[in-house]
Amino acid sequence: SQYHTDKGFKLGDLVGKSGLEFTYNDVLSGRDGYRRVIVDSNGRIIREIERENPVQGRDLHTTLDLEIQLAAEEQTTTMPSNRGAIVVLDPNNGEVRAMVSHPNFDPNVFSQRSKTDEGKEEIRELVGDPDRPLYNRVIQGTFAPGSTWKLFTTIAALNEGVITPEDSKIQDGGIQLGNYFMNSMSHMGYPEIIPAIRESADGYFYRLGLKMGVERFEKWIDIFRFGQLTGIDLPQEKRGTLPIRAQKEAYAKGLVKGMVRRRCAAQGLEGEAKEKCVTEAIAENKLTPDEEKNLRLESRFTEYDMAASAFGQGQNAITPIQLGRYVVGLANGGTMYTPHLLRKAGKGINRKDEPQAEFSYQDKNVYTVPMGETIHHIVKQGMWQAVNAGGTGGGAQVKGFDVCGKTGTAQVVSNERATKETRDNAWFISFAPRDKPELALVILTENAGFGGKQSAPRAKGIYEDYVRREHKELLPAAKTEVAKK
């Protein structure tokens, strides 16, 4: 491309196409060497007259912690569906300590082995694999966040005064909304907010969402910057979709456009004529009564939509890295850092032989979510109780290392239609230790069932490995036998 030519690359040079090698391709690429020689008529070298040795590219120092990365990778090997994602961040600056998208692949197949028959076959298998190993679930996968979203609803409702720290009792249990009955696994009566977080009380959050209303809900989605790119230094990050009115309207228009396209096709129209028929029908509002009815009904943001959105379902699909930034903010009291993998790049030269200075990562997009000490305390206390006081996240408890967490079980299809491939996605978000957080984790186990059973224990494994290395003082003292006299 012209971009690579301008940077000093030439035809045939290998360039990064994904990951850090794409983002920092200019940094990693050094200067080519060359030899100028005299050859005879048979092409044999007679004499070398000039040589320029190659100069390697500059070093990248990443934020990854090898031990945490290995521990996270180990946790993905036992995921029931063989699909999932884990990201571990530093809640004090947004540095990525570990990132795993499972299943993964060996990127060397695209450079070192791509021209061999074996390599070509391996690439064909990767492209055709239904588990999509080429797809980075951490930044490209969009999933309903399930009950991990309830902490967002909590912060928004407290800030808006819908509930207060002194008055937060709301009814739990199932609720009838129009033609839908929304079930609740919990039946807590009229709990306050902290127990509702601990028990992940669906009914409480249905009603909290209805009390808050869509306008205030959308306002806080913007404040948190959900549905926006985090800015992580990796290519092809996705935005996801949001439970907002504009999203619902866009969905309805897409649905009706499909109906119009089928109608135009039924008239025998093809190609450009069919597309012209579709475009004119929508632009000039030439819709049939059925099409108008569908547009009207599907565009409405109903009470059901509001209640479902308040606990992370509905038209809500975000990436694990967006949840990672969210957990960082929950851990530190509202400072939202940009997730990043670069710590610094060493000095050296570029492809044009120009000297380049060392530089460190600079986060230019830090922002703050209003939380305050009281709201932050409520969020931390609810998350702490979820793990350490009989709540839904007890599987992540680590003695002496106060883990704060929230489970999420996001429905993929209705339970009646669920198969092994469409079981609920299991989430667990967490940070630890409670008062001076060192790690923030997001774990997604796809199509595995309950977050508390599938993802919380995986977080426990990562935390325990970390404690064994970094907090030996928390380990039980070794037992010694006293010799009998």
C-alpha cells in the first residue's frame, strides 16, 4: 500500500497484519541489509565490493505478565464448549496483564509455513473451524453481559436518586409486563441494594430499571461510554450494540427492509431493479399495512425492553474488553483507563534509517464516571458479599485475598430451545484485593451455563496462582512435626 511505501517498505517485505505487529509495525521493523557483489557469466560471486548489515527493529516492552498469562491460558483449557475469553488488567492504570481468546492459533503459520502444503491445509482448517480461532473474542466478540450489568444499573440509579443509600428497598420476584412474564431466580421480598447485588436478584433490577426509565438509562450508557471503542492498541476492535431506543429503531428498520426486499423479489424484480424498488419504498414510505405495523411495533422501546436492559439482556451486546474497562472503574472508584498492551518502545532506527527515540505509552483518553465514596462502597460491598458472604460468586473466594466479584449468566436463546451450543454464556467479573486492588478480571465461558459455577472458579484459579507468587505471606504456614521425646 501507499502507506507502507511511504514508511520505507518495499514489495515483498513482511508486514504485521494483526495484533501488536499491526499496531506497532513501524516500531518493530528495522532496516534491511544488503551486499553488492561482482559475479561472473555463470552467476558465481567473484568479489564483494560493498556490504551493509541489517539493523533489527526496536524492542517492544509489553504490559503482559507471563505468569498471569500462563495461568489464564490454563483456565481456558477446561472450558466445556472450548470457547471463551479472559482478560486481566491493572486497575491502577489499565495495563493488560493477560489476554486469552480460546481457542487460539499459531500466527507463524501465516508467515513461516504459509507456502507449504501442510501450512496451506492448516490455514484452511483455521478458516473453516466453527469455533473461530482466528477471532479475538476479547476485542471482537460481542455478548450480552447478563447480570454483570447490574452494577452499572446500580451506579446510575444511585446517582440519579432513584434509590438512595438510606432507602433502596424494592420488590424482588417475577413480574408480568404485557404479554411477557419475567421470571426471577431469587425471591427476597423487598431487599436493599447490597443484598440484591449479592444474590443477583433479577426481580429487584427489573423494577429498578423501570423506575429509572429509558432517558436516564441512556444518559448513563453515554457516561460509561459503552458501545464505544475502548481504544486498546489492537486492530479490529468492535463496538457492540446497546439497549437504547436508536438501536431498537435501527433493528426495526432493518427488519422492515427485509420484508420490502422479499416483496420486491416476489414481483419478479432482480438486481438493480429490486434494489431500486426497496430504496424507493422505504424513502417514500410506500409500505404495506403489515410492514407499517411491524415498523411501529418493533421500534417501540417497551417496559419489557427496559426491564431486560437493566440486568444486561435485551439488545445489549458488548465486548469483554469493554467489560474490562468497566471493572477497572469499579475497582478504583470511577477512573476509566484505556486498556493497553504497550508499556514502552526502545530507541533505534526506522525503515528510512532515521533515528527514533524511546517512548512510553501515554493514555490520552482517561475519563471519570461519577461515583463518590458512598456509591463506591455500596458497589464494593455488594461485590464482596457476592463472593465472601454466601452470594452467587462464592466459587471465586480466596482466603485472605478479598475478591470482589459479580456473576453473570446471559441467555443466548430461550431455555426451552437451548442446546449444548446455545446454553447461557457464563460471566464473572472481579477485582482483588478489595481495598487496594491489584488485578481486575473478566472471564467469559461461552455456552456453559451459570457464571457462578463455570467462570467464578476459573477466577479463583488465577487469583490463587497470583497469591502464591506475589503474596506468600497469605499462604498457610507449613505444618511441622515436633519430635516426640
